Amino acid sequence: MVITTSILVKTYTLQEFWDLPESADRSTFELIKGVLYLSPPPDEPHDDAFGNLNKQLQRALDQCGYIGTILAPRAAIWIDDDTYLEPDLMYISDELKKQMKPGHRTRADIVVDIISPSNAEYDRKTKSDTYRAMGVREMWLIDTEKKEVEVRLFEAGKTAVFKSGESLRSEVLPKIEIEVSALFT
């Protein structure tokens, strides 16, 4: 998959991106093929879903014996001099970590983005397509309004949606089960 943008859009290098001033309102900047994207700061349902997922995922990883690291906001993956993304949460197995240069995460086993009406299209399309092109194996989209989780397995081109009352399942981590309702309490 090739990521393209309009030639009419101002583009940034990774260094120019890193030199940008910090956002005063906790908004997040990301860079895709040199184009700067701004996401508004998270709201309370986003923060609650993040906290609950982090706790539930760590518990499931420990119970199932998976060895890897959960990385929280501000941890990023980047593939070149013009694409830099910060998922809300990501999981990198120790096996994948060994394949990457220290200090430069280029892929993840699982990325998670918590969507809201203001960023839903960006997360579902632009970021999703970019993650797939970067070699991310699986993406979870947590919808705090619908109280559901969409799991996209990029390797097989499969998508599954898990709703409250169901258990979230991952093909990348097939032994885990996380109650969807536990993410929205």
C-alpha cells in the first residue's frame, strides 16, 4: 500500500515536526507522509476507556503468559523521515522488539485508538491505512459512544466488532479474552 497526499499541502520533515512547539491544550500532532494532523485533547470517556483497557490488557497478558510491553500515549512508531504516529496504546511483543533498532519503533503487534466523533474518520481511515502500510499487525478501534471495539487484523484483511456483553478476541494474541463491558465502566 502506498500513502499519498496532495502536492498542494505543506509538508514537514520529521525534524521540523519534532521542532514544533508543544500544544498548550493537550492536542496531539501526528505526521503522515509529511502532512501534519491535529487531534483534539481526549475527553473523560476516552481517558476512562484507556485506563480500563490498560488494566484489562495487562491482566490478560500476564494470565496468558504473553511477553511484551504495553506502551501508553506519547509512545510513537515511525517508519521514515515523514511519518510519525502516536496511538492511544500499543502492544509490542518481545519478539518484534528484537527485530527493530533500539530507540526506533517502526511497527507494533497491536495499536489501539479510542475514537470520538471529532476524530472517528481520521482514525478509521487515514490512521488505519497508515498503520497497515507500516506493517502493524492488528488495530483495535474503541468506540466510547457505541461501547464497542472493532478489531482489524491487517495481515488477513479481517475485521470483527465486539459489543458490550461479548469478549474481545485478538488473532495476534489468541489466548486473551477481555470483556468489552469492562472497558466502559
